[in-house]
Amino acid sequence: MKKSVLLGACSAVAYLVLAQSAAAQQSQAAANPQTPPASVDAGALPSNSDAAEEAKARENAAEEQADRGEQVTLEEEDTAPASKSGVAAEGTILVTGSRLRGGDQTSRLTVIDAKEIRDRGVTTVEELIRTLPQNVATIGAITNNRSKGPLTSTTGNSGSRVVSDVGALGVSAANLGGVGAGNTLILVNGRRIAGAAGVEQGYVNLNGIPLSAIERVEISTGGQSAIYGADAMGGVINFILKKDYVGTTISASRRETSSGARDTRVSLYTGRAWGSGNVAATVEYGRSEPIVNAKTGYVTNNYSSYYGGNSQFDRRSFNSGIQPGVALQPAVFDPRTGQQISPQIGLTVPAGFTGAPTQANLIQVSPTSARDYVPEFAGSKTSTVSATLNFEQKITDRLRIFATGLYTWARNSQPNAAFGGFSVSLAPGQYYNPFPAFTFGSSAYGSTVYYYPGSEIAAGELVPGDVRNTSKSWTATAGVGYNFGRFADLQIVYTKSKTSTEGTGTQVRSLVSYQKTVTNGVTTYPCYNFQLANNRIPLNRRPAFQAAFDAQCAALTSKDPNVAFNPWKSSSAGGGAGIDTFLYPYVVDDLGSSLDNVEGRLTGTAIKLPAGEISYAFGAEFSRSGLKNTVVSNAAGPDPSSERYAFFGEVNLPVLGKEYTLPLVRRLIFNMALRRDVTSSVGAIGTVNRVPVDQGGEIIYGKNSFGRTTPSWGVLWSPTNTIDVRAKFTRGFKAPPATQLYSVQGTQQTTTAISGDPLYTCTTDCSRIANGTRTYNVPSVIAPNPDLLPETSRQQVYSVSWQPTGFLSGLSMAVTYNRNKIRNQFASTRELFYYLPAIEVLKLPLFYPRDPVTNKITSFNNTRFNIVGSNYESLAYEVSYLFSTSFGTFQPKVTYIDNIVAETIGVTSDQVIDQRGRILGVDKYKVVGSVQWNLDRVSTNVYVYHTPSYLNDYESAYAAGVQLNPEWIKRVKPLTTVDLSVSWAATDWFNVQLAGRNVLKAAAPLAIVDRLPYDTARYNVEGRSVMLSTRLTF
């Protein structure tokens, strides 16, 4: 049925275009054959791109105007011409998705040039990518703080976070088609760069690329693994930096928003050229201020009315603390539901109370007394400095050298939400504790009190801390090229790239709980911290963590009124230990990623066919990637690294050219590519004698290697001079990352409980029998999976494009069908329960091996495994039309993306979860429309972005293939925003632009995500913004 949709769309286009084309050709029969439009310089604009198709449409329109005797007005790019450099950079032309000189004509690109970037009114690469209808903004800005998301999900078998708050701050990534940021490859000048600091998935941080340095962006939504290797299964975004420029341009911009956020940027772009070479450089400084929550509509945490009065969604919780502190009465058992229900009735002391309270001093308070904590700001305060350098020099007529550099420094900070309040557990007998042991539950030795240090903050005794980091990223590429003539060009290129993030976060929090200990028949409850007891604290954080724990233990157990902490005080002068006892650096991170890559390639032309020369490219590359992340090192061993070598080849076969006049065959080109990748990695598989690493255990290392050959083949067929039909077939693969393969705990064992085993009934070996359910204990081990397979993909892309002549000159239409099947996706044991009932999971021998005689489970193997995978299908419709009037030229354009399929398949092929139209998935469709109007020196652009309605199932979860709590799923209203920019070229050297985003100030549709009332992945919470920018060129 999906293919029939494509065939129907293609048939409709073909019907129109063939009829129009036939009429046009008949009218030209007596005249000279049609002359193809001048080719677009591949160095400035790839000829297989949407931009080239629109340029061709503009030329067709100009020819039609000229035939009618009208004045021809074509839009001109407002950058200095590249020809001023006087250097022919043959062999260094960059075309995404191919290493051939002229690119791969069988695949179609989307291109956004520097002028269109400015027309969109964006100031960062993150903002630019968010405007693409193909992108799903799962990583970036405020979205990184979600409790469900790529950066807050877990990694490895241990279930630790991917990165800390420090590492997540200031990170943004692209996600084409919703297949995942790790499957979207980011290139700069056609080459890989290091991924975001410490992020194992390897995706590039978009905030490390300065927007002012970009000449154009090329986007391929087709898989490109046969060209670039792994990580390109979902598509490629290639940022081409500015070069070949003579002169200097200074730009400055200031943006104000309705949410209180501000952005200021200043940049300089300069270039020089001489007879045999050129150099170009950019420098940019930026500073941005965070959003004020109150100005966005986030003013309360009470969403119960939205959920039919369900008090669970009234997140004005006593857990945020009040002053004086509050203890919650024990939960009560509801026999109707079998659930423990917390009445949320608090016990506190009257305001102004001093000293140590007794239970007689306590008063009850209702939930209406809970503090409705909303942080003042959202997002980070950021300062950035970026620079780029492009250099090229001819040594002889054949020998040349070239180099590119990219550097970005950024400082980010944002308030720590933990300063919203905290809880302490007072030990029985502590000076300020009025409760005996186990007052609040049979397992609650201490008495929990929730406290907000408002008076301490007001008095300046406690300065609310923040999470802050300093990140650096740099890439240096150098190469040498030798031109053997038009038949061959040799390049050897070396790239070194590094990213790093260092930072800290301070927090007010209690580290102390109590653990029952029996020694010689005597039961005690000493202070306890799980992370300290199990050596989970990194060495660089342990001294500060231990010191904070010791001080807090004294404050929560002491009978001395000066040492004990008093959570019942109404002011900072209420006595007891100071609030700084609970202030400590909860995270200190030093993250990094690195990439070293060397490539040799030979490109050129070979045999000349009737339609042109066969072009080829082949070569080899070697790369080494490194990662610095405490979380990953704790799981897979210290600073894991991987190596990859590859051999590749590509050939272009022009069978027929446009000068041919065969019926329905004017041009026929075939493209074939093949790549062989071998990836190897080394990591920990356990320790000698099972001694933990932090206790001096010696790590045992293992090695894994994965190899795969990935092909691609494509065809371009032009039935007429105005119609292009393309088909591309690609395969890809991705080796498992370190945390999927290795574990420092691989030889260590713990204990886990097996309840309700359907295949074995315990008797004397039961550890517990309750309500008819029998439970027994077995060892739990971090087990390797020798059968873990690499992820693979198969992608098909079909497109039809049409740029007619005659009375429809200026029109450009295209339809593209994209199908991507990803198989053998990596999964953890937690995901088993998404698809299967717990009773069925216990029957899987990979995770629960059994004694062949008794059928009793012998262990729980906590191992990674492969699920079936994911399917994605989409149709993209693109239409633009350029026409001229006495009021100037106009060009409306519409892009419509129809996401037909986006689904994840579990352990078996019948376990399908549809991700379309859901808050954590892709939208069912996206629409982006624009109109450009050029009149003399004024260019006006209007952009319209439409997001359809979708389901907010963020609060719901999957279990056993069923989505729980369907009553919590809410439909979110659609959203349409309008952007407007007006640019005026006052003189040949001075330009002024006024740009507004969301100029109609469309409000965010209500969508509850954690504590936020809107979906930051789909709505820009900056609200309405106005930016004034100027450019001076000399």
C-alpha cells in the first residue's frame, strides 16, 4: 500500500509533465534543439540539489521573459564572487554523498546557502537545523533536561546516565527522520569531526559550528554508509565553510525576545588571494541570556485540572520543601485498590517557632501549603568565541596544499533546579527530631523532613548554585593534492579533531540514609550511602563527597544543639548546623572525544562513453576514536577507544546524455559505490579474582572486531529535458559501542530475586512466599553476548523532479519517497519488559539459563541483545515557483513531509510500537512554506512552519506491549508559527536586516512534560523574537 502511494504520486506528476513536455517539444520541432541551461558550478552549488533545480527554474523563467521581450531580473547572491581569488580549486570541490569530482547525480540533495540562512532569521546552527521539516529536535537546549530523552537515558548494563548535567549543558544534535542523532552524520567540509565531548553515540555537537562561517549546508536524507561508513544510516548534513573570498565583511546582530532571552553576535569574515593561492578566515563572538520562565507561561506545577482532577499531577509537592520544614504523615493502605495512598498531610511547627519541637508543638498543614516552585530561568547563559581558517596554495601547476581549521570555545551556566528544596532524614534521638524510630513506616528508621532554605538564601548565607562548564572543540585538516590531468587527481588528507568539556555543579542535598547492621546480636543503624559503600564515586570526586557525607552524618545524628541540623527553623538564625553542611559539588566532570583520520583517494575520469566520461573515486582511510567519560569508563574500562580502517570505491557511468533524442530517454546515468569497514575496539571484560577496580582489582581486557561491506547503487533517468527520475539503494551498518560489549563488572556477581517462575516451583529454597507468589534468589551477572550483532540498514530513495519550460517556466516540483529499514538494534534487559509480560521474559534462556534437570533458573544474565529493529517511510513533496511582476520577483515555496511509517519492532516481528504522532516520536507530517519577494534592493521573506496535532503520552509507559494509563494520554493542539525578515542593501557595501521569528506570537500548545507546560522539542519557548543585524563589506 505504501508503494502504491508513491506510484500514485509519481503518476500524477508524470501525467502533467509528460503532457506539457510533449507539447513544448512539438512546438520546438521546427526550431533548433533546446539548449540545456548553463550548468551550475559544482563548487558553489551541487547540480544534484534542490537549489540547483530552483536555479534551473529561474534560468528557464529568464529565458521565457527574454523571449517575450521583458526585462530579465534574476536574484543575485550577495556575497563576493569566488572567482576573485583567481585560483581554480580543481580536485577540492565538495559535494555531499560522493567522492566523485562532479558528485553523484543519482541522489538528490537539499541545499541552504548563506543568504537563505540569513533570511530565516536564525543565529545558531541549532536554530537552523530546527527549521528543517526532516529534523526531530530530541537533543538541545532545555530539552536536554527531560527525564526521558537521549541524554538522560541510560547506557551500559549498569543503567547509568549517558552524561552528567555538566556534559549535557550546551549540547545540541541533529536527528534526521527521527532515526536517532547517532545515525545522522555531521560533516564539515565533507569530513568527519569529533563527536560531542564524552558522548558515546558519537553525534556532533551543533553548537561547536559557528553559523557565520557557513557558506552553505547540504543535506542528504538518504543513507550514505557506502560513502562515509557507520553513523550515516539516517542521512548526512554537510556544513561547507566559507572560502575563495576577497575582501572583508563585518556583521553584528542583536535579538530580543518576549521570553526575556537575548542574543548578541559580532562576526568578521575576511579573505585574501594571490596568483597561486588564497586564504579566508572568520571570527565570531556570541553571548546569550536564558529564558525567564514566568514570561513563557510556566508559572505553576499544578496540572491536576488538565488530568481530570488527578492529584498525582499536582506537582506542588511538599517534596520541594517549606520553611519551617514539613514531615509527611505515613501513607495509608486503600483496600479497594491495594495501593498505598499518601494523604499529603504535612506536620510542621508554627512560623516563628524556635528550639527543638515535641510532637505536641506540631500542627497539620494541607497540600495547599506546599511551595509551588518554579525556577526563575530556563536554559543556559552562554558565551562563545569561534574561528575558522581556509587556506590553499599551488606549489606547481599540478601540486597543491590545503588546510582548514575550526575552533570554538564556549562557557555555559544554568541554575541548578536542586536548589528548589531538599529532604533530610533525622535519626531518632537527634536533638531536633521529635519522632521515635519507625514513625513513618516499618522500614523508615529516620524521620524525613522536607526543607527549603529560603531565609538562608535571602540572608546571603546560601547562594543558589549552578551547573557550569567550559567546552572547547577544534578540528584541523591538512592535505596535499597532485593533479595528473583530467584523468586523475590524488589527495592525501589528515584530520585531527577534539572536543572537551570541564565543569562542576553544586547542590544542596542530603547524602545520608541508614542501614540496618547486626553485630554480635546487636542491631544498629549507622549512616549509609550506597555510592560510597559500593565504590561508585569517581576518584576525583570522592574526597569532597566523603567529607560532605561525614559532616552531614554528624548533623543528622548529633544530640548537640550546635552540631545538629534544625529543619524546623523559620529563619537562618534558628540554631543548629549551617545550611552549608549540605552544599557540595555533586558533579565534577572532565569529558572528551577525539578523532584522528587519514585518507588517501584517487579521483578522475576513465573511458569516454558517448554520453560522457566515466568518473571514478577509490581509496582507503584509517581512523581512531577516543572517549573520555567517567560513566562509560566505569562500565567499559578506562577511556575506551576504537579503530576503523576502510577501503572504498565509486564509479559514475553516463550511458546517455541530454543531446540524445530517443523517445523518453534523454539522459541515463548509473552510480555504484562499495565500501569495506573493519572496526575494532578493546574494553574491560572483568577483573582478576572479581576484585572491584576501586579496591585495586586488575582489569581483564578483551577485543572485538566487526567487519562489513556496504554497497550502494543508483540511477538517474531523464525521460525529457525537464524531468529527472532518480532511484538510490543503500546498505549500512554500525558496530556496537563499548558499553554494549564490555563491562568492568563482567566477573562480579550480585543477587537478584525471581518471583512467580512459571517453569519452576521453589519449596525449601524459597526466600519468600507472599500472597501465593513464591520467590527465590539467584546470582546476577553482567554477561557478555557473543551473538550480539551490529546494526544494519537498507534504504531505498526514489524521486521525481520537474523544471518545465514554456508557459510554466520558473516552476520546480519534486516528490521523494524514502524507506529505511534498520535491523538488529541494540537493547538492554529493561526493554524486554516493554514488549513481553514478565512471566514470558523468565522463559528466555539467554537471560535466564536453567538447570537441565530441575528447570530452576541458575542465574540472571544482564546482557545486551538485538531487537528486530525499526522501519521508517516518508514522502516529501516540494514545489516552488518563480515569477516576475512590475512589483518585483516572487518565489513561493512549500515543502510537505508525510511520515508514513515510523515504528519500532521488539523481540519478534509482531511486537510493533508506532512512534508517529507521539511526543517522543516523529510527527505524522510537517509543512514548511515560504514566500520571497525581491524589489530593487529590498528582499522580504516570510516562512510558515506548521506542526500537526499529536499525542502527549509522555506520562504513559509501555509494558508487555501495552501502553499503560491510556487516560493520561492527551492530544496536543497543532501549532503554526510565522517568521518574517526584511533585508535592505542600502549600498553595495552596507546591508541592514530586520528579522522576526514567531511574529504572530503563537502560544505554545499545552503539553505537560515533567514539570513544563510545553514541548520544547517542537516549540521554541523564546516566543516572539526580533533581531536587527547589519553587514558591512569592504
